[in-house]
Amino acid sequence: MSDPGASDDPVVLSVAAYSDQAEQYEVTHAPKMAETAARFAASLPVPSSILDAGCGPGRDLARFIAHGHAAHGVDLNPRFVAMARRHGPTTLGDLRRVGELFPPASFDGVWAASSLVHLSESEAAAVLAQLAGLLRPGGRLYACVKSAGDTGWLDEPDGRRWYTVWEPDRFADAVAAAGLTVERVDAGVFVEVWASRPPGP
Ligand SMILES: C[S@@+](CC[C@H](N)C(=O)[O-])C[C@H]1O[C@@H](n2cnc3c(N)ncnc32)[C@H](O)[C@@H]1O
């Protein structure tokens, strides 16, 4: 990761803000997303290859592996990468260049749980296109981003981060524009999109 002290990139600064309380983040977030991750895991034949894009400390990486899948994490925060590696293979890298990290059509599933939240809309759209290219035909994507509050800097108890807040339809449209078929949209404080890469070449 670039030296956050030398960066004015909101993504780099936001990702770096997870480092100081990384262990506490893991504890606080451990129970979250269990039902959704189980549903995603069950939507793919076992074993499938899953990319956990923005895996954090590896909570869902561990869940997917426990389900029998071959899961691989990627994250830009080095502390989270070290923690995620306790559960499964994890690459240190920027999702904004995720298409350069893995060969095309490498994965049956891509899981992006709250990991596009610090990107601008145009950055997220470009990442979604790269993630679509990493899916095999017929592969599935789950992604969720914030859809309540204000876009901008947020002072949280464990750090200051930039968040982009999406209109639910606009996020679903961005997933569709990446070349994926949107199958389900659940809109609340977060908008969750389930999608798949169309079968065929
Ligand atoms: C809100 S946390 C979610 C972590 C995990 N997916 C979860 O559900 O608990 C956002 C995660 O995305 C990662 N992230 C954000 N932007 C990223 C980027 N451009 N490249 C790689 N990782 C990124 C952060 O480091 C952090 O681990």
C-alpha cells in the first residue's frame, strides 16, 4: 500500500484508517453477514472458487472455506491481509486494479461485502467491470454498498473514512453496466445486489 501519510487519495486514507483498531474491528464485525454469506455459499456448487474482494480480516473467507469452497481474499490493508491469511490465501492489492491480479474468468463467485464503499461511483463502476471479467460465465456476484447517509468524510469511533452513498437503482444499474445480470436487489441502509455473469463466451 502507498504511504498513507503521503497520500491524499480518499481510498488509501480510508483503508489505512482500519489499521489502528484492526483486532477490535474483527471482534465487532465477527457476527455480521452470517446469513447472507451462507446464502451466497449455498448458491454455488461445492467446491467453487470464490474471490472475497475487500475481505478485511477474513471473516467471510473462513466461512466460505468452511462451507467447502476454495476462497481467496484480496484487500488493500496490510494488517487485514495478515489476519485474513490465518484463514486462507489472501493477496495484498487494490481493487481498482483487481483485474491485473488474477487471470480472466478465474472465479465462480465474487463476494464484495461493503468493500466498494470508499470508492467514488466511477471507481466502483470500473471495479465492477473488472470483477465481472474475473467471473466465469454463469458465475455469481454479491456486492453491497451504503445507501443511507451522506457521501463524504465520516468520523467514526475507529477512524475517519470517505463513504459514497448510492441510490439503490443506480448501484444496480452500475452492476448491470458491468455486463452482469441483476437477479435481486435488497435496499435498506445498504443496497445489496445479487447478479450473475451470463452463460456463454
Ligand atoms: C467495511 S470493510 C468490509 C470488510 C469485510 N468485507 C466485511 O464485510 O467485514 C471494507 C474493506 O474493504 C477494503 N477495501 C476498501 N477499498 C479497497 C480497495 N480499493 N482495494 C482493496 N481493498 C479495499 C478495506 O481495507 C476493508 O477491509
